[in-house]
Amino acid sequence: MRHKKAGRHFGRTANQRKALLRGLVSALILHERIETTLARAKEARAMAERLVTMGIKGDLNSKRVAVAGLASKPAVIKLFAEIAPRFQGRNGGYLRIVQTRRRMGDSSPMAVIEFVDYESRREEAGKQAGQDKEKKAPGKDKEEKQEKQ
């Protein structure tokens, strides 16, 4: 009986399960949005939210625990430099899980896990890219006209 036993096993040994979650959370931090199964997303959210809270603290012990808990150093750097400062005034709830579809092979429920400010940051990046294109477009027209003459 599993009375009051928290966490999912995913049919793996403890080391395999730890490696799976470390990889998921590292990918989530680096890409800020990933698609995985619903069960994996729920487990990864718990680990990722604890790490973001440590990132907000920002002390030496938090950095050491984050390095031990994540699979890649670039993920730790991004966590402390970019992600944690965005959530400075927030008390938890840094991630959102959105159910998307059923996987074709085994009909497993899939979900997207992302940071709550992902959409607004993506829109800002799109606007900046649009402004960059507008700035470049007139310059290209002038160069093309000069080449024709």
C-alpha cells in the first residue's frame, strides 16, 4: 500500500528518476517552455519551483544546491541571472501546466509546462524583431536603388 507516499516512480530506479527530472528541469530553464507528459510535468514543476525560490534568495548555499540539483551549469547561470529576478516580488506559482493533446503511440496525456510570464516575453521579443526588420528594410531599399543606378 502506498498510503501518503508522495511522488511518482515512472517505472524507474531512484537514480534514473533523479536524472530524468534533472534533465527536464534543466531543459525547462534553458528553453522556458517544454512539452512532456502530464505526470512528468507535474513532478518537474515541484522541483523547478523550489529552484526558482532558491534563485530569488540568491545566496551562496542556494547556488550550491542549484548546481547539485540541475544537470547543466548554463541552466544554473540562467536561473540566477535571468529567471529569478523576473519573479522577485512573487510568492510561488512561477510555472503553468497546460494540457495539450494525447500522444499518438500510447495515448498518454501531454502537457506544456512554461513560466507564467512566457507569453508576454515572447510578444516583447516579437515586437523587437519586427522593429529590427523595419529598421533594416529601408536601408536595403536604398542599397538596391544605388546598385540599379
